[in-house]
Amino acid sequence: ATSGTQVTLTLVNPGPGLSNYITMLAVWGFASGIPTAATPTAATMTGINGTSPKLLPLASVYPAAGAQGSVSGGFVPLTTPIKCATNTACAVVGPTAITNMTQEAYACYYAAN
């Protein structure tokens, strides 16, 4: 991703009759300058039945400004996997763009009935 842009991680569509089950998520922010955000911002998800989970690992340490070269975010292990909608390529959508921050998102998941 480019510094200052919002990141989206789209999982592969598992196919007819199957759903993706997410067992771990990670959203990272890497400061290329002094990152600024008006408020801590959350990552969200699409392609989920019901209410989308809100994830707050990224920029949670940047309520106003952070230090150049710092890293925020981290892995979010899930004791119960998040089930995506059947036959849907669900996505993790990073927080609103944060000045001088490069976002990256990762997920561990499997497809099943």
C-alpha cells in the first residue's frame, strides 16, 4: 500500500455452498513520517452476515500524532472464527487513510460448509 491510503484485503471467494472462516486478522500501520489522525480509527469488514466487526488495532496508539518509524497494530487471534457469508469474497477494510502511515492487512482463514 501507499503511505496515507486506506488498505483493503479481499479474501478469495470460496465457491458455491462454502464460507470463509477467519481465524486470525492483523492490521498494521508503519509510519513513514509523523502519522496523524483526528481520532483512533477502526478497521471494518464486508461480506459478513449481520453486524460487521469493528477492529481497533491500527492507529490505536495515534490519537493525535505518533513518532516517525514507529509501528502500530498487530495480530488479532480469534477464539471463535468469523464466518463470512456463503459464496462471498469478504474483505477487511482498513481505517480511513492516516497521513504518513502505510497500512497492511493479513488474515488466516479456511473454506468450509
